[in-house]
Amino acid sequence: MYVLRNILLLLTFLGVIAQIACYIVEPGPTVRATKGAVWPKPQRQISSDSFYIVRPQAFEFRVVAENCDLLQNSLQRYLDIINGSTVSQPISKNLVQKRHYYKPWRADKNFMGYLDTLDVLLTDPCKDIDLPTHEMKEQYILNITSEGTGTVLSASTIWGILRGLETFSQLLHATDEKALQINCTTIFDFPRFSHRGLLIDTSRHFIPMIKLFKTIDAMAYNKLNVFHWHITDDQSFPYQSLKYPELSEMGAYTSWYIYTPSDVQKIIRYAAARGIRVVVEFDTPGHTRSWGEAFPDLLTPCYANGVPNGQYGPMDPTKESTYSFLQKFFEEVVKVFSDQYLHLGADEVGYECWESNPDIKEYMEQHGLTSYRQLEDLFVQKLLDIVHNLKAKTIIWEEAFTNGLQLRNDTVVQVWKDWSIGGWKWTTYRATRAGLQVLLSACWYLDHLSNGGDWQKYYDCEPTDFGGSEQQKELMKGGEACMWAEVVNENNIESRVWPRASATAEKLWSAKDAETKQEAAKRLEEHTCRMNKRGIQAQPPNSAGYCIL
Ligand SMILES: *[C@@H]1O[C@H](CO)[C@@H](O)[C@H](O)[C@H]1NC(C)=O
Ligand SMILES: *[C@@H]1O[C@H](CO)[C@@H](O)[C@H](O)[C@H]1NC(C)=O
Ligand SMILES: *[C@@H]1O[C@H](CO)[C@@H](O)[C@H](O)[C@H]1NC(C)=O
Ligand SMILES: *[C@@H]1O[C@H](CO)[C@@H](O)[C@H](O)[C@H]1NC(C)=O
């Protein structure tokens, strides 16, 4: 007892000491930002102390090989970003800043002169309008040499050039009110995973176009390349269909909260210009209550005490009319969204309503179906066949796989459950062992908040850490951060997503274990200010700090 009390006293004492220690705080930011460091971290980078000064007004890109409108527009976009990267606030007066940050550059022995051009060397022909594909190559080389010649950004594809332009713009950092500094650097860079996505849910809350554009801008700043548009769900149906306009007329929250065909094309083109694919998800057979406002026959009426109780469950898998509707609907979707992949959802199908319905029961008896899971499989299989006949490839949430459905070998399984038995690792192990490609999201649910700067938990997740053979690991295609929108709308989407999704972006682009969290924190401090400077309302990543704007 006595010993125990002494131990407790000692622990209390240590606790008090620890608290006192915490109260000793230096002036200035908790995590000091890097200067001109790249996010996500390049695969290989050699930099030196020699540096140039870039004067935005005098700077230009020089296209030395292939050219097209897509390239020209990108160069103009980055000229604007570079011009906007200078700071308007005096940056060397404040004590904290002077102590830690800025030195006059003119007198520095490492100052090599002015950099007024960057050669852009694209070797494959590019098209004026082009759409990125899941096979796009994003590799590039950026060489800022100390000789002043051979300063070049080169890539075989326009997509590689886009990633390299982003890197170039990030190497530039303000050094006084008008000048940007760039260190001599050689970067050889390519993504670790080909699918690096962000899911945005536009059903739980409608997200206006302007916020979607900004989201896509920020994705480009983080080298993400798939905009996963979870466009409809139970709560609302904002997609305006050409064939079935009633869906959004009845199913959208209001007549303003819709995406017209022209809106959808704008998003696709805006994303493509930044090397980003738009993969749309129309989730079925669950998560479809909003479809039923215009077309109640698609859904299963739920029964109580032998009579319909006015509620509706998942789509009715027993009716031919359900499939002929979906056939026509997806014919349109495949044409409107030009990506090779469609996301079909197939998650979280509840069986209660099917169980209550006598017609469903009768159908199952007639067709020898002994479980509701078999009924679900029947639906998913028929839908997969419809979509495959339309020449689209499919992504589905993990349930279709874990339910034991026989999936075509080119189906991509998106793993999202972290609490299933064995967690995401076991699901991923099994799916890849079955020869299926996998996307990981389980670690990256942006709607799950924790205290303080909470990007670190996203940074801790390693996609290939699920056991399995090398062959299985090859089937891990990347992943997506998911922004479910129950409590997210236009007012907080930017700050909730950024810079938290930046952690996912780096895990998916950079080499395995490229960096520790301590190193990443400094770069993320700078990267967040960079996003702020470009108009993205990213929240502070770490703790106390400031940005110079
Ligand atoms: C860039 O150059 C400056 C000054 O010459 C040097 O202090 C800094 O460490 C260099 N940065 C990198 C990343 O090499
Ligand atoms: C560059 O930015 C300044 C303000 O920082 C602005 O006055 C000027 O018009 C911009 N120039 C170009 C070419 O965009
Ligand atoms: C970068 O430029 C330097 C100096 O011109 C040259 O030696 C080096 O080979 C170049 N590196 C790449 C990857 O192009
Ligand atoms: C799927 O199977 C076909 C035929 O066996 C094969 O040619 C193809 O490479 C497989 N695709 C994948 C992604 O495994």
C-alpha cells in the first residue's frame, strides 16, 4: 500500500514537471516551415546551396519541343501562380521572422544570377484537348543547373509536364517582397501508385461548382489524379440526367442544387486540363432512396404487419424493369463521363426491407435463392454485366467481394472498412490473392476527426503493409481520401480536406518510407501556406504558426 502510494506520488510529481516543461514556449511557430520544399516529396532530388532569383514579371517558359493548347494553357496557369507567389507583406522586420527566416540575397556568395526562362521539353505529341487515363505516365525530370544552361523540364507526356510544372512552382519561394528564390536542383520524379484519388460526396450536402473547381485546383497542387465523384446517395440526387430529368427534378434538394450536363462537362474538362480523371459513382442497390422520389418502382416497398408501410429499401432486384432502367441510365452515364472506369458502389445494403416484403420472398422461393446475400449478388452481377457490355470497367466497394461474388478479374475493389475482422489488411490480402486490383481508403476517411493537427494518422498508413506476395502487392493500385459530406458543405469543405488529404497524397506519390513525420511536418507547414497563398482555405496542419501572404 505504502509503496503504491509513493509510486502514485512520484507519478503525480513527474506529471507536474512535464506540465511545467510544456509551458516553456519559444516565440515563433511550433513547427518551422521549410523553404522551397516539394509536397509530395519527389522520388529523387539533389539540391545545392547555389540559387537563382526569379523575377515573375521577367520570367517565361520556352517550349522547345512538342506544343499544343493544353500545354500553352498550363504554362499560362503556372505563370499566374508564380506571379502570385511573391509576398505583399514586408517580411524582414518582425523579430521572429528576422531571427529564423530571411537573409538579403544579393550579397550571398551562392547567388548565381537571374533565372528568366525554363525550357519545357515534351517529347510525345500532345492534343489540344485530351483526357488523362488510368494508364497515363506522369514521370518528369526537372533540372535547374548551376551553369545557367540546360535548365529544363522534360517529360514524355503532357501529364508528366503538368506534374513537373507543379514541382517547379513549389521550388520557388519568396525571399523578399518582389523576388523568388530557387536553388539549383535536379529532380527525377514519378508516382509510386497510379491511382491517387479524392472522393467528394455531393449528395449529403450539395457542393457548388466553384468549390469543386477549387478542390480540383488543390488536388493538382498535391499531384492527386482521380476525382471520385460520389454524386448521388439516399439524401439527394443532384445529377441532371438527359434521359431521366425527373430524377433530379424530384430527387435534388432544390432546383438550384443540381449539376447540369454543361456543369458536368465543365468539371471533366477543368480536371483534365490538370491531369485529373473524373470517376463518377452512382451507388446502387443501396444508398438509392433519392432515386425513388421520381421512380418509386425502382425501389423495394417495405412492409409492416403484412402491408406496405410507406417506406422504401434498396433497389428491387426481382423486377426486370429495374434492370432495363439501369441499362438506359448507364448508357447515358458511360457517354457523359468519358473515363474508362465507373464506380458502381454496392456498399452497405441493408436486408430488413427485402425481408419484410412478401413479393421478394416469393421470388426467392421460385428462383431457389436461400439468402438475401444471394439476392444482393444477383443484382450486383446483373449490373456488372450491363456496365461491362457498355465497355466500361468497374470499381466497387469491398462488400461485393467480401460477400463472395465472382468478380471479373479487371474489377477494382475499393477497401474501406477498418473494423471488419482482420481490418483492411486482411480484406486487401484476400482480394489481391484472388487476383483483383485494390484501392485503399480505410485509412483515409477525412470525416473521422481527431484532436489537433490530425494528418499524422493518415501519414502512418502504408498501403502495401498487408502481407501477401510481391505479385499481390502489384495489385495495390493506390487509394483515395474520402470526404463524406454529412457535416461538410461549401463553408468547411476546403479546410476539412486540406491539408489532411495532402498526407494521403504524399503516401501515394512518394517512395515508401520516404520521410519521417517530423520532416514531413515542416514541409506540410510550408505547403499549407502555399495552398493558402493560392486561395485554398487549408487549415493549419500542426500547431501554432503563421503564413506570410
Ligand atoms: C538553398 O540555398 C540556401 C542558400 O544558399 C541554403 O541555405 C539552403 O539550405 C538551400 N536549400 C536546399 C534545400 O538545398
Ligand atoms: C502579377 O501580380 C501583380 C500583383 O502581385 C499584379 O499587379 C500583376 O498584374 C500580375 N501580373 C500578371 C502578368 O499577372
Ligand atoms: C542536369 O544538368 C547537369 C548539368 O548540365 C547535367 O550534368 C545532368 O546530367 C543533368 N541531369 C539530368 C537528369 O538531366
Ligand atoms: C484477366 O484475365 C485475362 C484472361 O485470362 C488476362 O489476359 C488479363 O491479363 C487478366 N487481367 C488482370 C487485370 O488480371
